[in-house]
Amino acid sequence: MLAASRLAWQRIFVESDRRFALAAAMALAIAVGLVAGAYVALLSPILAIAGVVAMAGGLLMLRDTQWGLVGLIGLICLLPFGALPFKIGFTPTFLDLVLVALYFVWVVRIATGQGHAAGRRFVGTPLGLPIVVFLLLACASFVAGLAHASPTSYILRHFVELLLSISLFFVIVNNVQTRAQLRLLVGVLLLAGAAAAFLGIVFYFLPRDWSIQLLSALGRVGYPTGSGVLRYVEDDPGLALRAISTSTDPNVLGGLLILISTLTTAQLFARKPLFRRPILAAMLLVDVLCLYLTYSRGSMAGFAVGLAALALVRYRRLIPGMVVAAALLLLLPQAQDYVQHFVEGLQFQDLATLMRLGEYKDALALIGRHPWIGVGFAGTPEISLYIGVSNVYLLIAEEMGLVGLSVFVLVIGLFFRQVWLAWPQVRGQQGLEAILLGLSTALIGILAGGMLDHYFFNLDFPHSISIFWIYLGLAMVAIRLGTSDAAEDAGTEAQSAASAALWLPFGLSRQSG
């Protein structure tokens, strides 16, 4: 069929009369031009170009899971809430499409025997079983919650996204098998995160009408529009503007920048960084400035905790810089509103902090009534209580009970135990050391920030859930690569020592023989 079609086109353009071939070529060019023109007119030039890029990216993702992971990271950082401009019963987001494509390609590769290297079985890591238990408990809590609340299509879809996002851990540890693949994904994280921070700064300093217009242009792909796209401290336009980039929420952007900024800092101080140091310094400056402009106190505190862990474990040179940064923050006149915002929070004086305290009180009441497996994800049995609290640990306990929270804490505890055990072998391995340290301390920062926010287990933010488990998976890959390479080196040294011992009775070394 394909060969016949090709021959028919050859006859038209090559073997036919020249005038007929010219007319056919012109007709084809006009048809293509009309289709392209209609495409651009319907979507606008920017969206049309984005559509072409997306189609090309989709074809690459269908070829290899590595491209799927690259696309997923880029989407999480730069267009996390993008959705198709039409419905297919529901409106799938770009994140949904990329996740489905990623899992589809992985399953097909496994089914065709291409999913793993020769002789390699499914990789679970020591975290695999607890994560599976956590997923099963989430399903059990969801089903149990149906007894008192019927799920909407929105809740059902986002719960499936939650399961897929957590399961990304297994996609990462099974498909990222080499140092080159690990470096590629970490590099994409650094670049995409810096790009998101740069956009946040641009939208912050542009005239507000321009920022509203540019951000409202994303309304065609599911983003909010109008003056409400900009966010302010306590949602009061009379107070400071907050950076949002394309994340719609400053706290969500702040959570992303905890992860990106800490990882970038580790690379900046690495002996063998992924990028040149001036580039990394510029990226870190952009990341931290955007994080500052979010006015997210929980995110700034989480970043500080991540940096402190990074300094204490490895890079002591960070400590003077942190002291200088803290002094500038306290002394510069331009930062006094920011400092006052922090002080008000510590003194429980501002509206946001008072609302958090109310949420904590209600969350503890809900957990006290449903302590074991929680109330699920759809709703609560009591009209007076609700699901939702600015603390990720209380949120997990609300939805999955203390049992679910305990398993989550177990997963995190086992992860840091693996980091502790692997660190003596990974330390000193150029390139790998900084990656593992950056990923691990970034997770420390986001876990600390989770005391004041809920983004990486909130159904409304599946991309934040995804990037948390991506970091966890990449860190476990770094551990596996570091310890396996160390074991291979130790085996080689032992073999050389044994070989040398065989030659000692003859007074010769193997090389001299």
C-alpha cells in the first residue's frame, strides 16, 4: 500500500507532463499552506509553534523512556497545569498525556524484552516494598472513604495521577541505568528549574498589565485568566506581589525552587560540576532571587534547612556565604518588608499564620476521629470538618490515617539510611558525589518545608508529587551506581592483589615477568 502510494506520487511529479506536475506541486503547496494557516489562526503563532514542538517531543517520547523523563521534567517546571484545549469526556492535562506515554513505552519495552539490560531483572531497591505498601494503603483509604463521600471525576482523575506520580520512583530506578542518563536528567532539572525561576522574575518585574496579559494567554491551555492570575501577600493587592512563574501558586513555586536551588548549590561547589561554574552561579542567583520573591516563608525555611545540611555534611565553605546572606537580609532596607513578614509569622500575628493554626486544630480533630486509615480523598463524614491543611504530614494522616503516615515516614527513614550506608563509597567519586548530596539535601529541605505546606501530597498539584518521587528515585539511582562501581573497583583491586601474591614466591611482579 505504501509502495503503491509512493509510486503514484512519483508518476505525478516526475514522470508526468511538466505542466501537470507544476500544477500538482502548486496545488499541494496551497493545500499545505491553507492547513498551516488555519492551524496558526486557530491557535495563535506561539501556540502553533508550541504544538509542533509538542508533537516532535511526543514522537521522541514514544521512542525511549529517557526522552519521556526529560519531557516530564520540563513540563513539571515550565507548564505544570497545561491541558488540552478540548474535552474527551474530561480535559486531560499535558502531565496526564506524558505520564501515560511514559508508562506505555516502559511497559512495551518490558513486553518486548527491551526494558532492561541483559540479565537485569525488575529493580525495586530497599524502598520498593514500603512504597508498594504505601500505594496499597492509599487505595484502601480511597475505597473506604467511598462509604461517606462519592468521588467526582476530578477527584478520581487526580487520585489516579497521585498513584502514577508515586510510581514514577519505579520508572526512574528501572530506566536510569548509567551515569550519563543520570547526569542528563539532573542537568535538565537544573536548566528547566532555572528557566521557571527566570520566568517568575520576568513576570514579577514587568508592568502588571503586561504580566496579566501574558499569563492570561495561557488560558487556552487551561490556565486561569484575568487580574486574579497575580498573587499577593495575604491576597491583598495593597501588599507585596508574589512571584508565581507558570506555577499559579507562589508556595508551589517555592517548593519547586527548594529542590532546584539546593541541587544547583551542590553542583556549584562540586569538584566536577555538570556545567561551568559561572553558568551555575548565574542559575543559582536566578533561582534564589525568584524563591525570595515568592514570599513563601515555608519555602525559604526549607531552603535554609537544605543548605545547612549541605554545609554540615560536605561543603563547609557554604557557611560564611549563608551568614553574609542572612546579614544582608536583616540589614538591607529593601528587605525589611520581607523580614517583617517573617517576624509576623513567628509571632502568629498575620492572617496566613492564624489560618494555618486553625487548619492544624481542625486537622488534629479529624485525625482524632479517624486515626487508622483516615477518611480517604473525596470528603469527610462530618460536615464541620474538611480535608486540607498546610502541613503535608497532617494531610497524609487526614487522608490515609496514622498507618499511612507511618509507612511514609518509614520510606523516608529507609531512604536516608541508604544514603548514610552508601556515603562512604560514593564520597570522592567525582560527579556522582555532588549529585547524590544535592538530591538528598534537597529532599531534606522539601521535607522541612512540608511542615508549613502540603504541595507534594496534594491532589491539586500532581506535578509537585511527581517531582518529589523523581528526586527520590534519582537519589537511589546515584546510590546504586556509586556502590556498584565501588564494588567493581574493590573486586579489581582484590584480583590484582591475589595475582601479585602468586608471583611473590618467585621474587617477580606480574608486570616484570
